[in-house]
Amino acid sequence: MENARTNRTRPLVFVTNGDGDFLLAMQQLLEDEGYTPVVMELIDDPYPTIARLLPDLLVIDFPYQEMLAWDLLDRLDANPETWAMPMIATSTDRENLDRFAARTSHRTSTEIQLKPFDLEPLLYLIAAFVPVGEPETKPLA
């Protein structure tokens, strides 16, 4: 049975955040590293896109006092195809990250990142979750 992951040649990483500049930087960095990035501002509802694409990894921002991210987590947990999806949670609020860790204890692949953070360690973390395969080489003619 085919699904959204069947014919993928590059790992798909879905990133949602409220900062458009951060999203643009992540899109460029992930492309440069060999990923297929999908970025979306948190003000939009990312769930339909996630459920359709079934990304290999989610990077979701959990802003202070913002319910959209928590609603998204509830919807991901309710879907058998997304409830165990690997996820990195980011936030400027340590309590949000602690709450995320408690709410996602059923997931085997989660990580938290307290903001602000440098993008390079985040890229290493992404690579640990979904490594990019070696590029295919063609023999010289």
C-alpha cells in the first residue's frame, strides 16, 4: 500500500513557527543539507498538510500561552498515522517544553530545544532523527 512516504527520495522535514525569518532560514538550510523542507507559519492550521504529507520529522514551536500548537499535538496524537511521528519541540518557555515532554512520553522520538538556539545544533539534531543518505554517484563513462 502506497502512502505519502513511498516514493520520497529526500527526507521531508515539516517546520512550523511564528517567525517568518526563522522559517526562511530553516527552508534554505534544510534544502542545502539535502532535505525537502515544508515550512508553515503557526497562524495557519498545519494539521491537514502534515496528515497529507506524513513528514519524516516535525519541528514545531510551542509559543508561550499559544493554544494552536497544543491543539495540533492533540490532533496528531489522535491519528494513528501521526501519533508516533518524530518531533522536535522548540519554545522560549521552559514550562512549555516540560509540559510537552510529559504529554509526549508515548512517543519514542522526541526532543526539546529551548530558544534561543543556534541553527547548527538544531541541524545536527535533525540529522540524528532523519539522516540524509549518501548522494547517488554515477560511474564515469
